[in-house]
Amino acid sequence: ADYFNGIDTVFHFAAQHPYPEATWSDSVASFDINANVMLAFVRAKVRRVVFASSNHIMGRKKEEGVTIYDAAKISEKSEVFPGTQQHIPYKIDATPYATAKLFGERL
């Protein structure tokens, strides 16, 4: 917490592997990073935290028919559906990465 003493606002971008290709092991490490830094922010009485999340938290909504053309269907009231599935140019499952970002949001 000493690192954050006297700090008013923190912009938090940290992750173990900040890419959609992150593994579940990376995701668990990111859970720990988020929990530890948030606890440090509380102990240091940081007033405001700006957390960098990801569109991958809503990623599977695209697979339910929501495209860039009808993205208005996604709003702050939409239920989360983490993990973008992509097969071009290679297969990506962003579920571990998205889950870590969702965890960070909930903190």
C-alpha cells in the first residue's frame, strides 16, 4: 500500500497476460493481481480507481446475432456473456481473459 499513499486516482490496466489468448492460469494470476492491488488501493485510501476493462466481457453477445450494425442491443442493462470466440486468422477463445476482466470490474 505504500506505493499508493497520497495518490488520489489510479488508472488500473494490469493483467498477467493482457491479450485475448490468455490461459486459465493467466486468468487466475490476473484475479490475484486485481484483488491485491484493489486491497492496496483501499488501504492507501485511494479515492478513485479507473479500471480498464474489455469488450470481451460481452464478447459472446456477437455470437447471439449482435453485430456492429445492431450493437444498440448491448447496454448497461445487458447481462454479461464473457469470451469472444474467433477463428480468423486463428482460433481464439477469450473466455479466460474476459473472466479476469469481469472479476476486476466486480471488485
